[in-house]
Amino acid sequence: TGFDLVVTNGIVVTASEVLSLGIEIGIKDGQISCLGTSLTRSPHTHIIDAKGGIVTPGGVDSHVHFAQDNSPTGDNFTTGSRSAIAGGTTTVLAFASQLKTEESVLPCIQNYHTRAKDLSYCDYSFHLILTNPTPKIMSEEMPLLIKQGITSVKLYMTYEPMKLGDSQLLDVLMAARALGFTTMVHAENSDIISLITNRLEAKNHTTPYFHAISRPQIAENEATYRIISLAELTDTPILIVHMSSEIAMKHVRKAQTRMLPIHAETCPQYLFLLSERLKGTEQDDFAGAKCVCSPPLRHDPNDLEAMWRGVANGTFSTFSSDHAPSTYDHAGGKKLGVKDGVMRYRNIPNGVPGVETRLPLLFSFAGSKPDSRLGLPRFVQITSSDPAKLYGLEGVKGNIAPGYDADLVIWYPDNHFPGTGLQIEQRNLHHAVDYTPYEGMRVRNWPRITVLRGEVKWDRENGGLKGTAKDGQFIKRSLGRIVVGRTGGEARGMMEGERGFWS
Ligand code: URP
Ligand code: ZN
Ligand code: ZN
Ligand code: ZN
């Protein structure tokens, strides 16, 4: 007996504490078995010397797109998950997408299992994208999926092949209320976007910059308020994904202040990038295509500031990458749609890569440096602990405590990288696409070691990736837990007791 692994000489950080140097982590059978000082070593105990660096739980990236049919030149599970591990993320939640014509979602889930099994470096689970929530799927198949550990769905209010109308959104919310699964929503008003897109096309405004013009904040604002209203009516928790603008975020904050169970997510691109990136460069007219994502990058630096505030003050419960990459310079990739030297933004696959850079980008602004935006526990909470709780991984992922999986990131000590830090470069990343939107940006730190269930899978100074694509396991999830607000209150805007007649 004795520990398989002891991590020593690090500053252990959880969502609630920064523990003092000297607290060691004892690991056995892939799980954390205790924290303490001077843990007993046996002859079989491996030691990791954290060298005065910070130790955080492995990242939980609750929003990635791997091996989806609609991104043929993006990442599959193997390339996406190795990129995750090299950036300190040990668990990803990817999407399994129902086609509108599919009357059962069970084969679809099996299909995505096949795409991931024995092909992932990190642990994974799936959210189901529901594009056609029939009564049979909601009442018969969702309970089965929940038993199989798939406890969340994503709904789209935009994109022609995916979008649901209000009555379908309500059907899913009523089912979520009955069954307890977590409902993620892509909130943009589809008709606003179509109207503008058609008018832009008629005027030949088709370059990538017009992608942002075609999806104004008012489209996000309206859809955000609408889905919050539907959630309030049905008294059901929701999570609004990839929020980009202050005007829409304010609805979330207001709802939370009223103790409604409204959660939200933002992503690195909405903290660091502006729509000017959609304009080409001197060297390449089409380079703006690299930064096409939805919701689009915003025009106003105040929106970046607002998203930072939402990260710091708790409005956002999860900070995910929305890693949805497509190769830039490749047929079928982001240059898709260049004809006769003209690029049509309508044909550019949406989404940016970011699973590997998510943690280092935010970590650069965590701690107590003069320009820090959030404390280290808040960093852990929003990148790991709260996404784990929201999506049913509490007790398994997202914490450094006895009984949890021994998923850890060991960072360098502060000031290990002198001056302005470490430069992000595409050539050092592990995804399968040919660019990063963060090229040349500097970060203060990078995961030195990533540990997955007690084993070192990334060791930056000793050869990099250590694991294989057989390491990752499918993680069966429980029902998610609400981390802000509460249910059970009588929604305002309805007469007292009114809902009692029908709900
Ligand atoms: O632009 C994005 N985010 N594409 C990925 C699909 C989605 O809506 O999350
Ligand atoms: Zn050994
Ligand atoms: Zn989306
Ligand atoms: Zn996405």
C-alpha cells in the first residue's frame, strides 16, 4: 500500500483556498486520497516536485467541438484532446449533434462514442445538440441518455439547420424541468441575422468583416432576454453559452439578482479579440476569416471589459473555449468560399481554435499581480470547479480533495518567465489546424505538467506529450447542479399563484 504519487512543494489552489506551501497531495489508484504535510512515502511512491509552482485542478473545458460533421477540417478527438492536455485541460465536454431528419438520437450518440473511444488523450463526455426535439425523444430517449451519463443538451436559436422556434424551446424546457438535465442555449435572433445578411449580399458586402455587421448585439440581446423569459416562465435553469456583449450579459446579471437560475458562459475570444480582427492584413486580404465565430467578435473595447467583469464578479459560471476550429489554408477550410478573389463570409465555417490556450490566457490575469483581474480561487472555479458542478461531475472532477480524480496542472512559479512572459505561437500548439488567433500574444505562465488520473500526460520540459490517445475515458455524468440562484420562487411577471393552474 502507500501512495502511488505524491505532489510536493507546490501551492495548491482550489475554488475556495490557496493552501500554504508545504501541503502535499497524496494520490492512489488515480484518485486524490489525502492532502497533508510530510506524507509518508513507500518504495513505490513517485514524487513530483512542483518546485514552488501553483497546483490547480485539471481544466474542465465544457464547450468544445471535436469531430463534428459540420467542421470537416477541424480537430478530431485525438488532435483536439492532445491540444487540451498540453494546455492543462483534462476533461472536455464535446457535442454530439442530431440531424433534423433523425427521429432517434440514440444512434447519434453511439456514432459520437465511436468517434471518441480509444481516440482521446483526455477524459470526455458529450452534450446532445437537439435540432428536432420530438415528444418521443424528450419523454423516452432523454431518460435513457441520462442513465447513460449524458445529462445536458444544447439548443440553437439561430443557424437554419439547427434552430428551434419558441414552442420547441418551451418543449425542451418543460422536459428539462421534469428530468433535470442541463439546457445550454445559443442565443442569437435568427431572423435579424437573415435580414441583414440578405441586404449585405445584395450590396456585395461579403468580406469577413461583414460577418460581425450581420450579427449585431441586438440579435444577441433579444434572444438572451427571450430565453431567460422562457426559463422564468417554466421555472427551469438554463445556461447561455458564449456570451459576447454587455447589453446581453446585463439580462443575465439582472435575472441572477432576482435569484433566477440563469447561468452563462463566456470564452477567451470575447475577452481578448475585437472585430477589427475580421479585416484582412496587408499580406492577406482574407485573413479575417480566421476570426469568424458566432456570436461575432465585437467592435467596442467596452464589451471586452464587460466580459472581464462578468468573469470576475460571478455573472459567468463557466469559461470555455468553444474550440470550433477549421483549417485556414485548405479546401473546405476557412478560405472556403473564395471565388474570383472575393470571399463570402456566409461560407466561412464559424468558430476559432482555443482549447490549448484557454487556461494560460486567463491564468495570466489571475493572482495578485498589479494587472490581475481575478483571484486564483476564482480562476479555478470558473475554469474547472463550476463547469464540473454544472454538468454533473461534482465529486469526480474540478477539485483537489479526497475522492476526486487526480487531475492536476502544475504551473511554474510566478516570474519563471522573465519580462513579458511567453509568446503564443502556432508552431508550439497541438491542434490540427494551421493558425491560432492569439499568435504573438504573451502569457505569463504555461502548464509545466498535466496529470490525468494520477499519471503525467504532459511534461513541458521532458518531451511534451506523454500520453496516448487511449488514455481518455468517457465519463458518465450525474445531473448537473445549479451554482447560482435557485428555483422554486414564483416568477415575477405572473399573477400570484397563476402558474399553479398549469405547471
Ligand atoms: O462560431 C461558433 N461558435 N461556432 C461553433 C458552433 C457554436 O455555435 O458553438
Ligand atoms: Zn513505480
Ligand atoms: Zn453556439
Ligand atoms: Zn460552440
